[in-house]
Amino acid sequence: MLDTIKKDALVWRDGLRLGDEKIDNQHESLFKKAMELHSAATGGGEDRKQKCIEIILFLKDYAVQHFADEEAYQQSIGYKDYEMHKKIHDEFKKDIGVQEKLLVDSDFADNVVKGFTGMLIAWLVYHVSDADQRIVKGAAKSKVLHSKTEVVCESICKVWNIMNILDSKDVTQVESDVEPLDEDIVVAAELGGDIAGNITIVYPLSFVMYLVKSSIGFEPETIGDLETSLLVTVSNFIFQNISELISEERKATCFAHPAIIASKYAIDTDQRIALDTGKGKVGVGITLDY
């Protein structure tokens, strides 16, 4: 499927439609505009900066209007998780404000624009594929999980599945004591609260290329600021899912700090496993106090 997708549109599929024409059209427009930003951020030309500014300002205003319309739609159908969904929108609007300040303060520096673009694409794909789908389909029933490994692997596969990256049935858990290679990218996050610890995910370059291709519809030439930002944002969703699952399973408070790119020499975890994806073996390090 991915090989046939054109560069002028972010991956949009009919399965993302909610059934409300206005909301669906807005979602599709946001996807297309995000891809325009991708093209502007990665392209050249003297007007590149101005194009980026225009698109970012459009996205900021359009997203605010879209959120208002989507929230009105939720209220009109009596959506039971309206308050939680609105909170997600409100937090994203705050994040956009922070990102806008970074962009302005840096005079729309190349790395900042690309970082914003990667974050936006990942957030948009995940939000429309997950939170928005719950409006009409409801939340999926959670599995009963018992071990740290189950919680972590379930969360990773859930995010990949939601974002149409990989089906969980195509992922196999295997033992791993392999050290990260130089071209691997290590993303780590600390967990806090009643149950604390840290999780590291070691992404081989082959899988990073596949993940980015799954998100934007075509394979990038290199892994730069934009692609790294997208990867970190996807990882943040994984860590957030892990903390939510732990909180639910253990009836305790657990939250995830923002993910960071870590040095392969700094990895120190109690347990290491790997997930064989068929697109590269993804290493996982786990340290949790239960």
C-alpha cells in the first residue's frame, strides 16, 4: 500500500473516518496541510521560511477551530469521555504555543521547523487513529496483564497497531542481550509516581526507516531532525500507554516523563528483551519496581 502513496498527501485512509462529513473533511485537510509543511520543511528555495510560517499559522488556527467543532460533535452525541478528550485537545494547544515560541525565538531555524513537523505528523496520525476513533467505536477492552514484560510489550504493539505501522500478530517477543549498534537510535523515558522506573527502546535504523515511511507514506532519504522528532513522539505515546496500563493494573499512580534520545552507552536496565518485527529487531530495556 505504502509504495503507491504520493508525496502530496500524508497517509489518509477511509478507516479513519468517523462518519461525520464535516469532521472527516477537517481531518483530511489537516493531514494534507501537515504534508505540505513536511514538503516545505524538507525542501529548498528562498521562500521556504515564509511557506513554513504560513502553513504553521494555518495549522494552529485550523486545529483550534477543528477541536471546537469536534468537541461540539461529541457533546451532540453525548460522548461519555468528552472531558478526557477535551483535555487532550487542551494539552495539545498548550504544546503548540510552546512550539510556536521556539519557532519564533529561533527565527524558524531548520532543525526547529523539522522538529515541530515530525511531532505534528506523529501526533495527528496517532490522535485521529486512536482517541478520535473511540468517539464512534468505543474503547477496546483491555487485556489482563501480569508481568512487566507483558505491560511494556502490549503498550508498544498497541501504538504500532493504532498508527498502522505493524499488526501485533506480526511481532514476536524474543530474548535479547545484544548491545545497541552505532546506527541504532535509543529512546528512553523515566516513569514516576507510586511505581517508578525507566524504559529504553533501541530502534535499528531499518525499523526507523519503516516506521517513518508508515507515517508519512514514503521512505525518507536519511534520518534527520524531522524523522527523529517523529520517532520520539511515537515513543512518548508508548511510554504514556505503559504508565496508564501500570496505573490500571496496579491501582497505583504512574506517569511518564517526556522521552529523550539516549546514548547507547547509558543503557542500564534490569531486564532486556527484543521484539522481532520482520523490519528489524527492536530492543527493549525494562526497570520497574514490581
